[in-house]
Amino acid sequence: MFEAELFIKEKLSPLYKVHYALWVHWWPLWRSLFSGKSIERKWQQYDLIKKGQNFLDYGCGTGSFAISAARILGDSGRVYALDCFPRQLEKVVEDAGRKGLDNIETILSDCGTELPDESMDVVWVCDVLHEIKEKQEVLRELHRVLRSEGILVIYDGMRDEVLNYTTGLFSLAGRDGKLLMFTKTK
């Protein structure tokens, strides 16, 4: 069992365990009814995702954005859905199978991706950076896997605070509310 999930199982109250189990099922509904559609409109507005790209959904949760990206990328593109909770990744696989998507690969990790250097066109980090303890370590990993002409997109309530962690690795290329777009610094 993965470290974070083991912590939940062994250390947290039964009430929190029930909340976590329900969250895996209601979060996709919440995302689809509320913020998900407006975020996907921003993807279109800024032309962030294109057919045939490699896309890393870092902290994918139950995979609502991984699924959306997989549809846009088509058969020639690839989505890598990374999360630290195995149960969430199981949901991604289940949903992708149900929707006939075979261009999604899951990665169980809380930091490293094990992806090749400069292999991603888009790295998507949505509503998870604020939860990451080792932000600099994760951002160094994202810098490593992002192609020189790629884009890192962070959607998070931290907003300007994100800039403290990206300095020296990424340059701000654009912003729209909680959506921050970065290019890789050499």
C-alpha cells in the first residue's frame, strides 16, 4: 500500500476514512458540474492541448481532466495520469475503459514520474500544488520532463505564491485568474 493511503488507513479517524471513500465517487460529479467545464473552456481559449501531444496530469485525482485531454489528443497523443492514491488511479483506468480510451497510462507516485527527460508537451497541475509538501522537488521533476517548447499549466488557489516556487525553473507566460501558464527556463 502506498505511503499516503497507508496513513489514511492506519492513522485517521473512521469519519475521515468514510469521507475519503465518498470523495473518490462524488468528486468527478462535482468537477463535471462546476469548475471542470470552465477550466476546459480555458484550455480551448488558450489552445493549450493539441492532437498528438504528450500530456502529464500531475495529481490527476479521479481523472476528469486526464479523460478530457485523452479525447482531445486522440490516438496519436498520450496522457500520463499521476496520483499518489492507487484507488484514484483505479477510477481513471475504469473510466477510460468505459469510454473506450486507450491512450492513458497511470503513474503511482507522490513526486517522481519516471518519464523520459523532455518528453511532455503539456504538464497540467490542477488544485494540487497547495497540497504538495516538497513543491520545489516536484517542480524540478516537472521541469525535467517538460520539452523546451512545452508548457506547464498550474490551476491553483495559491496564485501569486506559485511564482515563489517556479523561479529559476519556469517563466510566467500568461495568467487568467487561478490559471497560470509557464514556459521552461533553460
